[in-house]
Amino acid sequence: MISIPTFDVKTGMEAGNTPTSLVYGSPYIARMDVGNAQATLSFPPKPVCTPPSCPTGTITWTDSLNGAAAAPLDGGMFSLNSEGYTEDQRIQLSGGSHVLTASYSGDNSYSASASTYAITITPAPTTTTEQPLVSNPVEGVPFQVLVGGSAQTQSGAAPTGTITFLDGTTQLGSPFSVTGFPGQNGSAPGFSLNPNFTNVTIPTAGTHMLTAQYSGDSNYASSVSSPFTLNVLHRTTANISASPTTLNYGSTVTITGVINTTVPASNVALKPTGTVSLYGNADGPIRSGLTITTVPDGSGNWEIQVAATVTPSNSESFSITYAGDSNYASVSASSNFVTVVLPDFSMAPNPAYLTITAGQTGSQQLTITPANNLASTVNFSCSPDATIGITCSFSPTSVNLTNSTPTTATVTLATLPPSATSTAAFPASPGVKWPRWPGGRGWPVGLDLVCLVALLLSFLPRQSRTKRLAFALVAASSLLYVFGCGGGSASGGGGGGGGGPVPTSVAITVSATKVPAGTSPSVTLSANVTSTKTVAGTITFWEKGNDGALTPPLTVVANSASSQVALPFVGTHQIYAQYSGDSQNQGSQSSTLNVVATGTTYMGVQATNGPVSQSSTIWVTIQ
């Protein structure tokens, strides 16, 4: 006797054992019982024999699919257990009509027998989804679509079959074979299309409803995706040209571009809009002198005409780009290459090497030779990045090139001399001193008050001025005396005074005013602060033309500080000391000392006429 126990997918409990039809992939097993002539099947199942009197032996197990010859199923041979039955727990019948046959071999107590069971396996339902990989396809242009699907079952073989794309009810191209994968680890069987090999073409513009239809196979039912609404754009083409193809620098080139469509200009609603732009790969976006018109072409279709006249700065090609709109696709194109003949030139220095004693100058002649007969003005400049305290000048500052005739200019390097002494102090700033009023009284304040009283008298009525003149003069004299008292200075005596930081001066001393340039310390810098009070704070050594300090802040000890420094740049270093001040002393700064770092360095020389730049190097030894 053959039974097919089925199970509830939610509870896992046996739900029946004599189905005539099952969905592919649903949970079930096959059971084969052997009993005497009176044995019958029951549900829930009951034993048909009582051990140890149950049958023994084997069952031959076969399947005939859709009327074909019977074939062994799941190994084809099963042994009876002690209760006289066996199970095929691996059974998973494919879609179609099956006739299962169980043949018992017999034993000493039970004769051989056979039984059949007919059952139909229907395809499992599937779900298909699609996702175009472009938001707005273009008519007649293939685009890719991502397609996937899954079966509504938790087990089963990999699906086979095809995907057919439909525009409404119209088939688009040939079907594509799916890639299937079996259900495993709780995942349902499924299928997909590789988008890299899935190209769909819709031949006309407008609104279209795209669907993907899965064909199904013997195990899985067919399914259709939900419609995907697409706005298919009208196709556009672009052309651009530039003329002339060769021109001298400063001349203009005419650019002509066209965006073509296949839409009749009689369809006013489909007049193309959107942005058209031109671009030069040397000069960038072209915005000025640009004209854009939308008109019918010679065939009566809409086209966008673009024209511009530009002055290219260098040889280049041009491109045209149409951004498209809600009806038309974007497009771009590149023009022919335009060669611009530049006013090129060469620059030759003579001599290439200079030796200069610090404090003196050295000169080099530059020969500028045009490469063609185009006229231009060449300007000169220097790059003193590798030097310090060296300046350059040109005579003349620029040259005019004409008719391929060479011309010359002279570049002169000027250097600063080393200081004549190795010590420099803070120079006292001259101040304006008023003459003293007798008795030490402040003359400037008194004089101001006298002038103020005189000014007030000028505003009195005529008859009052005479009467009050004596009183005003007496009052002014009294004020002058009062405010003049006690205003003495530290050097001039007098009353007043008080606490607060006092002025200081700082002197800098160097161990040498000419040393070799290098990265190792080669010169000792010392500074001494002079003050009437005890000195604390720090001293920092700096040089002009250098953003960073030569030393960190150095603590003042016994009114002085010192440090060894390296001078890596060849040239004249203008070094000074800066005292920070403290609660009792004002800060101060020394004068500069020129320390020459000798050695060989270079000065870059640049020459440019705008489109062309040339450079040379002056190698200079400072001694």
C-alpha cells in the first residue's frame, strides 16, 4: 500500500496521506506499507501488522512520468523496517503526471505483491519583477533592464525558461534565457537576467508600458511583472565644425553646431527646448558671442542651430552638448582640431654662470629669438625662491619681437654687503621736545590754555572785551602756572613720575658676518638687553624676508641670550633680535646685521608674451 503523507507548512503536522495533486515544492513524503490481505490504509496512520509477525524484505520503488517508462525513484530499493513499512523522505516529484509503483519481494510468510499510486504535480507559482536601468530610454537605442523572480515555495530545483519583454501587448525582440538557482537554506528558488546581456529596444518615442513575462517550466508557473511606465525620448544627433583649421594667435575662429531631430517642425508642441553649450578644451566654456536658434531644417524637421566666433588662446578642439528636455535625448559631439600658431620664441642666457662678491652686482645678457614673424611683447620676471637678499632687475623690462629679429635684454643681480660691524643696537627714535617753561613748568600745556582764553575773548561783545581783559589775562596766567607744575621727565627732573615698564634697548652680535651656506649651524647669534631694571622675558632672533623665526624664544639670563643657527640659503641674511619685554621692561628690537651665506645657488628667469612662456636659470656663486 502506497500513501503520500502531506504536512501543514505552518505547523509541520501531517495533514493527509492520499492526495491526488500537489504543488511542486510542497512538503510531503512517500510511505509504503506491507500487510496481509485484510490490511487497509488509515489516517491518522495505524500499524497494519504487529511485530514480530510483520513482513520483511525489500520494496522496489519506480516512477512513470507523463506515461513514460517506469524508472527507479530515489535509488529504487528500500528495506522494510520492523513494523513492515518504509519511507522515501527525499521524494520531490517534478511537475507532471506520475504513476508510482511499489513492488514487494516477499518472504517466508508473505508473498510478493505490488501497488501503484497516481498523482499530479502542478507548477509552483512565481513572481517576476523588472527595473529598467535608465530613467528615460531613447527611441531605437537599446537599454538594459534588471529582471528577477522567485517561486512561492521553500524548496525545489533551479527554474528554467525565458523572459519576454512586452510593450503593452507587443513583444520586444527575442526572449532571454533566465539564470536559475535552487531553493536552499530556507531561501526560495529564483531566477534572474544578467543586465549586461539584456538589451531592450523600444522603436518609438512617447509613453510606453513595459512588462517582463516569465515563461515558466514544468516545475514553475509563468508570471508577469507589474507594468513599468517609460517616457521614451526622441533621438537627437549633433554636429560641430570650426573654421579655419589653422590661424595665427589673436585671430578668430567660427564655430558652427547643429542639433538634429526627426520630428516634423509642424508639431509645435514638440519644438525642442533645453540648454545647448559650447566648450573649448583649452579655453573652457564659450559664453560670449553665442547665438542659438531653433528652426526647421531642410527636411522640415526641428533642428537647433548654434554659432559662435571666438579667439582661441591655444590649439584646441571644440565640443557641443545638448542637455535634452522632457521630449528629446541629450547628445554631444566634438569638432575638428584647430591649430593656433603662437608667437613662440627662445631665450638663451650668456654667461650661464655668475660670480658676485656680496655687496656688488652681476649681469647676464638674454637673447630672445622669435620662432616666427608674429609680433609680441615679452615681459621678464625672476624667481628668487632659492636665494635670500638677492634681487634682480631687467633692462629693458620688456622687449618687442617683430619680423623674426632677435633682441637682447640684460638681467642684473644685486646683492647686499655684509655688515661692517658684528654688533648692532636699537637706534633711539628722535622725539619732538618742547622748550621748558621757567621753573620746570610745562610750556606746551600753558601755551594751549593762553590760546584758549584768547579765543573765548574774541566771542565777547565789543563793549565787554575791554572790561574783562584784565580778568581773563590774570585767569590764564594762573592756569598756565598750575598746569605747568610737576610735569618733569626722568631726564629733566621735576615732580610726578610713577611705576610701569621702562624703555629698553637690545643689541645683537654675530660671531661672523660671512659664513658658508649649509644646514649645519655656522654662526652664533647673541643679544644683550639694556635696562634700568632687572630683565626677564625672552629673546627671539629673526631675519627679514623669512616668515619663520631663526630660533625659538630664548630665556634671558643675565640680560642676554645666544644661539647657534644654520643659514641654508645662499645670499645676505638680515638678522635682528627681538626682546619680548616683561612686567618691568618694555619690549624692544635691535637693528639688523647683514650676514652673508656664501656658496652657489640659482635664480630662475621667466619670459612670457601671454600665450608662450620660457624660462632659464642663472647659476650664481656668492663670495
